[in-house]
Amino acid sequence: MTLSCYFRCIQLLSLAALVPAFAFAPSSQTIRTNSNVGAITTIFTPIQSSQNQYYKSSTRRLSSTTQLYSLKPAALPLMDSGKALARSGELLIDLTSQLNLYGGGLSAAGANIRNCGDCLAQAGASCRMKTAQELVIDELREGSDCLREGTDKLGRAVEESEVDGNVVLRDKIEKMILPMKQTSLFLEEVGASILQKESTGVIASHLISAGEALLLLSMTVQELDEKSEDGKLSAQRMVYASEQMILAGKELKGDMKDDDKPKGKGWIKG
């Protein structure tokens, strides 16, 4: 090997050692040498823009995730509403045993009310978890379907009363159909609003409307048999369920004042 070849090999090795230093240099570093260095900086400019795109996309994901926390204020009142409604449905089934109507349309409607209460309680429990948005929607719609099916069962109970010739009971059961149907529709609107990512004010308004319709339904339940203890308890549980559902809407909307919130042992009620 000649001396010139030896020096050329040394130059090539030194250039090879400089390449990694330029390749991993940060894009924000300014180099003031020649035009070739400027070419290197332009090569690394897309890497910086791709990083900005990554940060923008991650920011969008964070904003959609924080939206799930907005349902948390309605968690506890909705759970209480569901448990009270489930108990109301069980008491309504017991009432049909006293009226010798067990196994008919009215007792089936009571079972649907109980199932709806279970769905609402599960939806309220899921509101506390940031990753359970789909579960909340499914439970709300399942509860809505239960009340819709219960509306059909009430129609069957009306026909059974006509067959038995009990006109008074027929009229009382017939009054239950409209408020139960309205409650079902408003619950479905709650689930649809969450799915469409509407504002918490819209979701809260549907919850309040569902609670008001449930209050009307409780009045018709109380009229079924005013002397029966099970009928009174069923209506009372349904009233409490409606109050808690309205409270869930107000909590979600942020309209609750400190004076309106239960203090001390007030949470034990129900």
C-alpha cells in the first residue's frame, strides 16, 4: 500500500465518523458553515412537522377522553334512582298478587319496571368510569326498551280488564300507558345525546324530563289500589326514583346550590 492510499483511507474513515453526528443532530440546531449543511437541515424539517402532527393528534385524543368525566356528577343520583325504581317494580308485582292479577299484563309491566331500574343503576355505576361510555349508553337504551315493552304489557292488561268486566281497573291501568311511554322516550334521548357527544346541558334536560314523566307514572300507580300497602310503597319508591333522576340532571347541568345538597345523614333517605 502506497502512502497516498493510506492517507485516502484515513480521510474516508474520518468522513464516516462525521455522518452519524449530522444524522442525529437536532433539527433546531443552526450550523453556519456551507450550503451542504443547509441541505441537511432541510432534510430534517419534515421530522419536526411530523412531531407537531403527533402532538396535535394526541391533544385531540385527550379532549375526547376528558369528555367522559362529565357524566360523573350524575353517577350517585342515577344509581339511587335505579335502585328505587327496581324496588317499585317488585312492589307492583306484589300488588298484582293481592288483586288476583298475578301472571297477567300488569305484573309483567311491573317486571319491566324492575328491569329498567336495574339498568339505570348499572348506568349510574358506569358513569364513574372514564372508559365506560358505551356501557352507559347500552344500559340507558336497555332501560328504555324495558319500559317500551312494559307499555305493551299495560295494553294487554287493559284488554284483560275488559274481558273481566272491571271497567274501573281498566281506566286506571290505561292512565299508566302515556307516562311510561314518555319516560321510555326520554331515556332513549339521553343515550342518543351521549352517543352524539352533545353538551351536558342537553343530556341533563332529557334526564330531568324523564324524571318528570316518571313522577306522573307514580301518581297512576298509587291510584291502582289506594288501600293496599304495597301500592303505596310502590308509588313512594317511584316518586323517590323520579326525584333522584331529576337531581342527576341538575347535578350534571351544574344547577345545584350548596343549600340544596343533602347535609349530615340526609343521604340515607331512600
